[in-house]
Amino acid sequence: MLQEFKDFIAKGNVMDMAVGIIIGAAFTAIVKSMVGDLINPFVGLFMGGIDFTNLYVVVSGEVAEGTSLAAAREAGAAVFAYGAFFMAVINFLIIAFVVFMLVRYVNKVKEAAAKEEEEAPAAEEPAGPSELDVLLEIRDALNK
């Protein structure tokens, strides 16, 4: 079992996956900042400054009207935070769109690189006798 584990770890796929996870975590921070700091302010501007995050319904407990969601939770009230869910869905859609645009751009770059590679003249292989030529020579040699 230990040998199987060593073989599994030694495979390149595991290292590729680990690198992908680490880069993914770093990329997540960049995307979150872009969405939270650059895109959401414009979304709020177009939606009249509405912030869905503090929309909730108190299920149990006493909370004064107009209290923020964080304060209501801190007071120990059970809340149905539908606004935070809406903001999470909006953020997801924005992030998904940004990732889609990024993947689309990367695919275009890959296609352009592949196209250039196809168009580049291939180095010609030295001309040598074909298989048919060799067989004909053998036949002629046997006939002598």
C-alpha cells in the first residue's frame, strides 16, 4: 500500500493538480478584489445604490428595525438572510462571466499560436530512397 501511495504521489498529475490549486487560490483573491472593489460599485450605481446584503427576515429573536445583518446576528437573532444570498448569486454570475472572458481570451491566444505553428514552414526531411525504391533495388540485385 505504501508503494502504491508513492507511485501515486510521484505521478506528474498530482503535482500539476497541486500547482493548479495554489494558483487557483491566488487567482480567487484577484477575482474577489476585482468584483468587490471594481465591478460591484458600478452594479450598485446602476441599481440605485441598493445593497442586498442587509435584507433579511427575523425568524426568532428581538431585533430593532433597520439593524444591519451583522448586528442582528451578533444579537443572537435567527435570521433568514435572503439579501446575502442574492448578493452571492450576483457575485457568482459576475465572477463566472469574468472567468468565461478570460478562458475565451486564452483559447483565442492558443488558436492563434497553433495557426502560426501550422503556417510556419516545416523543416524538410532529407530526401532518401522510398520503401518502393529499396524493394526495387533488392529485386534487381536478386535477379543478377
